[in-house]
Amino acid sequence: MEAPRETAARLLAALDMLVEQEGMYLRGGYYDLSVETRQRAEPIVQHLATLAADPALADEFRPRITAITERSAIHAEFLRGKLVDLATEIRGNDQARQRVAQVAPAYAPAAPRMGVAPRFLAAG
């Protein structure tokens, strides 16, 4: 069985790798993969939180955990900003759609009147 110190070191390495992947996905614009990577990190974080109950381990790995947490917080803030940008864009699209719906009837072809054929239709 793996010692708690070794487990914590292995989990921190895995978490560090996932946070690095998340950053690469964000820089590349792959926001869905970034969120997926963040979700994959959750069980690792939970296990590390359990191991952190040991004060000696918590103190030993605190600088590394702090560095990973700070990078992850930067990524989360970036994602929040992107969500705000997308919400603004969607709101703008909705407003444009409403304006088009309001003016569209003015540009729609008029329905032919009963009994009156348009001049450009050929007979026969």
C-alpha cells in the first residue's frame, strides 16, 4: 500500500498536469475540454483534501497546493469572463432578432388581392 506522502505527491502531480492541460485548452479556445478537465480534477482534489487532514502533509505540500490553486483560480476567472462575453453576445443577437422581426413585415411581399392578377403574369 502506498504511503500517504507518496499518494499526496502522486495526486499533486496529476492535479498539476490537469491544471496545465486546462490552461492549454483555454489558450486554444477549447472551453468545453477545459471544463471537462476541471471536472476530471474534482476527485483528485477531494482525495487531497482527505489527505490534508494530516497537518504534517498539509504543511509539506502547502506551497505546491497554493501554486496549483492560484493557476486554477486564474483559469476559472478566465472562464467566467468568457461566459459574460458569450451572454453579452447572445443578448445582442436576441435584440437583433427582435428588431428584424419588427421590420420584416414591411419588407414581406404583399399578398395578391382577390380577383386581381398581377400584370406580369402571362395568360394562356
